[in-house]
Amino acid sequence: MKISVYGQSDDLIELDGGIYEEYGSYSHPSFLHFSDGTIIECEYCPEDDPQHYWRFKILKQGAGTAIQRVPGTYDGEDGHICDRLVIEGDIKFVRCFDSADGPTAELLVSEIEKFDGWCRLKSAQLRTIYDAIKLGDDS
């Protein structure tokens, strides 16, 4: 699958190609987590590189995934430029988080609480999930 990643305006991270998605990101870096393990830091107008509209750093590249940087492919009305990443690999989904480490424990618990399919899972699947979460006694 081939996906193009770029910034739009001052608050949107855009994906198009094999996955079409738009993530809001304003006043702080955001991190795209791809299902193949790739992690991209996305930052609007970083203070140390103010001429760039958006900057994308590859923090981790998934095995077998190719990433090409296409420089200056967007010229905003203020003359800012935006690099575009073209990512090609075995990617099933992308998620956006505020951390390079992925979702916070609070977000994970919130998403788990919303899941209504627990009754359809087999006990071995539930045990695997429980063991993976490793909730402490004070949770």
C-alpha cells in the first residue's frame, strides 16, 4: 500500500492514497503510528525550522517499508513549504497519538471500556488480552 503524508493549514495532518485520513494537530507534535511499526513525528512550524510549514521526522521505519521524502511539495499562501512523505509497505491502519510511545494508559482503558464484543471472545483470547495489559492492583 502507498500512502502520502503531508500537512494542511496549521492544524491538519493529511493522509491519502491507500488510506485517506485527516488528523487534527495544533500547538504540539503528533505521532503517526503505522501498523507495520513505522512511527512518524509530525510538527507544525517548529521553532528551530520556522520556514517549514510542517516537518516530518521518521522515528522508526517498519521492516520492508520504503519511505521517500519529497521536499517542498506544498507552497502555502505565506510562502511556507511542506515536505511530503510517501510511505509504501504492508500497512493495514494508521493511528495518531500525542506520544511517540503510542496511546496513554487512560486512552487504552477508555477504548477497551467502549468495546462491546467481549462476550464473543474465547477465554484464551481474553486471557491473552488480560496478560498483555498487565493492570496493577491499584488500577
